[in-house]
Amino acid sequence: MTTSETTSKKFLGHPQGLFYLFFAELWERFSFYGMRALLVLYMTKQLMFTDDMSFGVYAAYMSLVYFTPLIGGVLADNYLGYRKSIIMGGVFMALGHFFLTIETPFFFFGSLALIIIGNGFFKPNISTFVGKLYEENDIRRDSGFTIFYMGINIGAAVAPLLCAWLAELYGWHYGFVLAGIGMIAGLLFFQSGISNDVFGNEGLVPDENLYQQKIVGLNKGQLITILSVLSIPIFALIVKFNQYEHYLVWVTTFAVLGALIYIYRSVDAVAQKRLFVVAYFTILMTLFWAIFEQAGSSLTLFADRNVNLIGMNAAQTNSINAGFIILLAIPFSWMWSFLSKRNLNPNSAIKSGIGLILLGLGFVIFGWSAQYLDAAARTPMLFLVVGYFVLTVGELFISPIGLSKMTELSPPKYLAFLMGVFFTSSFYGHFFAGKIARMTSVGGGSNVFSEGIFGQLTAWVTGLSFERCTEAGGAMLQLYSYVSVFVAFGFIAIQIGLLCVLVSPVVRRLMGGVE
């Protein structure tokens, strides 16, 4: 059966394969975000890691999760195809979740490495597979990706609620097991799609002869599998000794810069200008994720230690952002269409600035909650929810818009690579997010956020001073360590966002007609 014949089979006006990929991704994200919600709390409460060590491990893990897709995408394009890559990635991730139930350092760091490698094979290829279900210029494509995006966020919203509930009621290991079961469910949905032949000829090995070529008696697929297994201790050691991860960051940076210089020299003048905008948006997204991704680390501990939670525990607060995405994604899509028809839709450069401003405002709201603390140094949950709502709106201004612009700004010959470069913003963002999270650890002394302009801003927003909180000690000092960092980086994001709005006419000219 040909691809066109297969994709002619419709469900709700879309190729049937979309819904198999929808559920496969939903369950994969369920497993990923279920484990992510538990990870920092598990390290600080069960493994008795310090906050500083926990933030370092978490940041290294999350940054590497967004580093390996660069490799996994290349291997799928050239050797494995999407199907084999997705199945291999799912198996690695499921094993990682299940091995987390064995409470030893060997299995803990090895499990994180398994998930890092598995995500590299799974994440980039299932998203690309969705695009392959549609013919070029198919008007259903954007709608199809919207449906797929909803699946991601349904999984991300439900997983922290269920996995954290199980972990709190029966123990951490049950939460990890449920995450692993979610990954198995995703694999079963994907395999059923293959069995029902809903994908046609898409996603197969790109060159069977190349795939079957033998090296030391092994074909390319077998060799890639063995090398992936052998890389487990490498990634485990990078996570464990995360203080040295900056070497990987430098190597990646030089490699990306070298590739960008090569591309710049090989394209015309218009494409060269647009390449600057690609780099500009990537840098903005790095800043956005560095602050936004406090959600899984310092914000989770803030919720656990200094927020009066109602109806959910700290791990479950990780579902708030995804829940708002589910509610707002389609209305935002309608809003952009409505504004475009009336020539009122702001250009992408302005939207990026607005996204950063809203991100900063959300974190200022987290800090403002200290104005209403109780005797136990706990703040009202309302501020946590409202802050998440505001920064989620900011996410919808910058993240999907930036992703969309990459497809228009990138030279077609280098589209796949430049999309990978854009995704490195998450790699860099999580690396720097760990640095920011570590600033919230109570060290017993003053820091840059308790003095000068930042100290004054913190006092103005929160009503707290470093001296007062030091005298009170305990939970009060811990609260100050959180809100001072949140307020400082909130205002930094707002200032950069305003600057982005001011320079937007220059950026718009460089975009060469892309809005």
C-alpha cells in the first residue's frame, strides 16, 4: 500500500496515522513528565542529596535530554528511519524508568542515562514523522500539529498528578513504575499503527543496502544499538559529575558556530541576514528556558517548602503549566488568525519580546507572594497558580512562534540542521537553569540578590529584607532565597523583553519579508 493510499484513510479529516502518533507521544510525554515531576523531590527527600547537588544532577539530565536528539535525528535520517528509532528510543526510556526503582547510585545514574539516550532517538523522530503524513502545502498540516501538540500537553498535565499521587501514597518507586508503564503504552500504540499499516511507506529505513552494510560483522542498526548501550556510562558520568558539563557546552558551542559560519558562507545575502535572526531567536529561547525551567527544580522545592498547597502536592504543581497550555493553545491559534485577517497581528520579533516580559512578570508574581506569608513562612497558592498562568501565556507568545519562524527563515538545504540548532536552546537553557536554581540554595551569607539594586527590588516586591530573614532563619531564610532569585531574574527578563520590542524593527528588516 502506498503512502498516498494510506494517508487517504481519514479520521476526523486527518490521516489515521496522526492519532497513533498522538497517543504514542501522549504516553511518552506522560512517562517523561511523570518522572521529571518526582526527580528533584526524590533526590532531596529519599536519596538525601543536597539542594545544590540535586539541582546540578537535574540540570545536567534535562540539558542532555535536549542534546541527544541532535544525534538521534541524524542517525534516523541516514541509517535507521523513524520507526526503528522511535521503538529503540521507547525501549531505552522504559528501561530507564523501571531501573529507577532500584535505589543505588549505579542504577540511579544509569537510569537517567538510559532515558537521555532513549529520548534522543524518540523525541525528534516522532515529531518529524507527523509532518511526513501530509503532502507538501497540505492545509491540514498546522491543524495536525496542533492536535499532536495537545497530546504532548495532555500527557504532561496528567502525569505529575497521577505519578506524584502514587509516589506520595505508596512510595517513590510506584511513581517511577507508572511512568515506565506509560512508556510501554506509547510503544504499544505505535506498534499497533505499524501493524495496521497506517503509515504506508513512511518511516522505513532510508537505504536498506547502507543499513545492511557490515562493520566487524554487524549491520549499521546492530552497531548503533551496541554503541548506544556502550554510551550509557558516559552519559551517567556526565550527570554524576555535572560540574564538568561546561566542557560539553563549550564543545557544542564551537561545533554549532563552525557549522553556522559554513552555512553563512554558502548562502545568498537574504539568507545570510535571516541566519542572524535564527541565531537571535535561539539566544532568546535559551534565556527563556533558563528562567522558565525553574519549574522542575527550584519552583518545585519552593512549592514544597514555602507554599500552602491546596488539593495537590509539590510534584503535582508541575501539571499547572501544561494544563494552561491545553486550555489556551487553540484560543491563541484562533487569536493569531483573527488578528492576521485584520492586519493587527504583531510580528514575531515583537511577540518574542512580549513573551519574555510575561515570563518575567510571572516570576515577579511568585516573589510578590511573600507579601502574604504566614507564621510558617508559607505563601498563598493563588500566587503560584497566577504566576504559572502568566508565564504560560508568555510561552505561547515565544515558543511555538519561534519554532514556526525557523521553518521560514532557514535555507531549505539546511532546515533540519537549523531546527536542531534552535532546539539546542533547550540544551543551553537547562544548563543555565541549573546555575540559577543553585542560587536559591541557602548558603548562610549574602549574595548579589540581597544587596544593591536587586536587594532593593526584592524588598519592594516581597516586603522582605535579607537581614530580617537571616535573623528569623529556617523557613524564612529559605523563602527569601527563592523569592530574591525569582524577583531578580523576573526583572532581568522584563528588561530584555522591552529591549527586544525596541529593536524589533531592525530584526524585522533582517527577516526579509518573513513576519
